[in-house]
Amino acid sequence: MKGSKPVPSGWVMGINRLFTSARLHQAKGLLFSMRKVQRPTT
């Protein structure tokens, strides 16, 4: 299409933040599961 304006930096930053937050969430979940496994089941 003609006259397509470049992607705004805010949008890129938002996506970047989303990806980083998702990665953080994944790491947190992994740590939590590891802690669960380490804890002895009674």
C-alpha cells in the first residue's frame, strides 16, 4: 500500500515489554514448579 507510515516506537516497545513479561512469567512458573518438586510430599 502507498503511504504506509513506519511502525511507531511505542508499539515496538509495547511488544518488547509483552515478550519480556511473558518470559519472566515463564521463569517464575519454572522456579515455582522446581520449589514444589524440592518440597517433600507428606
